Amino acid sequence: MRMALGVVFLLVAGNVFADRPTGLLFGKPFTPNHFTIKVMPQATASIGGKITDRAQGYILNMQVGDDFIPETSIEIWWNAEVGKPLAGSAINWKPTAFGTEAHSKQAFPIKGKPATVGRGITSVFLASGRKHDSFSDRIECQLSFGEKKGTRIPVCVNLVLPNATRLSGQFWATFE
């Protein structure tokens, strides 16, 4: 229900959308103010040199300040279907353990292919001063995207990690 309300809010927000997410990074208050989305090269899976699957990769960077290498940030990395617009899409990622059947079903929804590229959230990277961490499993994350306006898109995020990191809210992200 919360995810559906976030999507509705994003769709009606228009250009007045200016909220910022708040949360905890390593258990300490975190309010990022600079948001970018980087479109990565397509990831491929192949057997014997023949490509069997492709996915589009993205990185959502939420940081304090606009430094090229931020001192305080959360990055969410994910893969989506090639050609599927980000606008209007949503991800509801459940906190499964890497290597379990539940994680495989969530990350590799395409069946009947011998080699596939995972879909959904692949990693979350954290940085706060000299402290860094990363997660590839037990990630709980809902991301939803509104309609793109030029080089910007409204984003709604709800992220929960096992190390006392949480982030929730809405904001505009700029495509790099």
C-alpha cells in the first residue's frame, strides 16, 4: 500500500516535487541533498561467445554535497529490462539471502535460458568518511519513478539494510 501511494504521489507531483529523503547511514542521521542516476552499459550473459541475455544497469547516487567523489553517500545499483523506460516503473525488492532459492527466484526471473543477467537490486554501497560498506543480499528496497522531465526524474525510495541504515522519501534525480 505504501508503495502504491508513493507512485500516485510521484505521478501528481509535477514540478513542485521538492522533498528530500531522510534516514540513517551507519545508524547516524543522513539527509542527502544531491541525487544522480547513471545509465550503465548493458550487462550481458553469454555461452561460447553467444549472448544469451542483456539487462540495462543503473546507479542511483544519493549524497551530501555535490563532490565528484562524495564523502557521505548511498548508491543503489540495479538491472532492468533493456528498452523498458525508467519513467513509471517500480522495484519492490525483498530482503532475501544471497544464494538461496528465494533470492534466485527474485534476481533471475527469466526461465528457460541457460545463462541470464540478474534483474532488480544487485548491490548497495555506503560511504561515510572513512567508513565504507556494501550489500548484495538482505536488501529491502522499494524504488518508484515518475515521469521524466528533461534530464530529471522524480524518485520515491524506501531502503532498509541490516546494518542500521535506512532511507525513505522522495526527490528529483538528474541523469548523468
